[in-house]
Amino acid sequence: MDNNEKTSEKITKWLLVGISVLFLAVMLLLPLITVITEALRSGWKVYASAVTDEYTIKALLLTVKATLFAVGFNTIFGIFAAWALTKFQFRGKKFLTTLIDLPVTISPVIAGLIFLLIFGRQSPVYFFLMKLGMKVVFSVPGIIIATVFVTFPFISRELIPVLEAEGSDEEEAAALMGAGGWTIFWKITFPHIKWALLYGVVLCTARAMGEFGAVSVLSGHLRGKTNTLPLHVEILFNEFQYVPAFAVSSLLVIMAVIILVVRSLIEYKGKKEA
């Protein structure tokens, strides 16, 4: 390689690095800096008052509650679905795979409208829900359902490629030796998928905490009752309470940073073990 080619390669490399850094600075760092500076613009007292406000605390607790339900449900379903799709052959397998990917292809707002039609007053289901004393639309169950739906594929989609690459030879050998289904899963399968499972849980958590579209449609924006943190931020912003809005937004930023750190640690541990 002559000097001209080396020089051209270096220019290309640093050009690409510069473009990447500029993109990250504009799209990630600048918004984060803006949120923090705007949140603290009026001082720490105003910031503390905004993040400890009664409605902020309730919105935070509801966000955590919906996230825990979504992650718990999708973890169980994700493991079962990934196991079924990779270890067994059955009719409708491709259809099930398509259904798992469906939440990714549908706009969250459309998903919220669908659930509004299913569980709203105009639905035949509404009559039976009222008889059972259950309320879905404009209540916490609706928010949980919406959050579960939009985070549906995250865990299963992390597990399926790992299980496919692993194959089923070890499980079949263990079954021939008399091992039970739970023993096979816990002793053979789980060690192979634990890092992918944790990674999927982290992604599911991040997506659940930031969900806005579907939750917005089903929540009714009842302050202190059905508002999650993203919805609470919207209400504050629409009321021209800009500093409190950015202060509450900073809570989401802090949680996002924590999730990114956890994600990086999981990736590092997984690669190190591999």
C-alpha cells in the first residue's frame, strides 16, 4: 500500500469517526444536556419541588408498576414462546412468529385505539366487564395491557436466535438419560440463554418506561390516577410549566442512563463468558 492509499484510508476513517461523533452529539448529548440545564434553570429548590410533587410521585409509581407487570408477563411468555418455536415443530408455527412481531409493526397509537374499541363502552365485552366490576379503559389495567402489548416481542426475540444456534442435541441427550423437563431447562438450556434473557429484560424495561402512544389513548389523562411519567411531562408542558416538565423528564433520563449502564454490563459479562 503506497502513501497515497494510506493517507486516503486515514482521511476516510477520521471522516467517518467525525460524522459518527457529530451525529451522537446532536441526537443524544445535546438533548440530554438541554433536559438537565432546563430542569435546573430555576434552581435546586424548584427542581426538588417538581420531582417530589404528589402527582409526580404517583406518576412514577404507576410507571414502575406498569413496567414490572410488562416485564414479568413478557419474561414468562418470551421464554415459553422461544422454547416452543425453537424446540418443537407444529402447525401454525410461522403464524405464531408473525403474531409475536405484530406489536413492532403497529403504531402504539393504533394499538391504543384497538384496545379502546375492544374494552370501551361500544364493545360487547364492556357489559361483561362491568358485571365483573372490572374497568379497563381510563384505568390502571388498560395502561398495563397497553404496556404489555408494545413490549411483547422484546424478550422472545432475544431468546429465539440463541436457542436456534444452540440446537437441541444436549436436551435430547439429557431426555434419553431420564432427565425431566424442568431439569433439562434449568441445567442445560438456561445457562445458554441467561445473558440474552437479561438483555431482553433490560430492553423491555426501557421500552415500557418510555411508552407514550398506546398508554395516552387508554389512560384518559386522569392526573394522579392514570398518568405515567411521560404523560405527566406532556401535561406539564401543555400547561406551560416548562421547568417542572423538564425536571420530571430528568427522572426518565436518569432511569434511561441506569438502564444503559446495566445493558453495557450485561453485554460485557456475556461476551466475557462466551
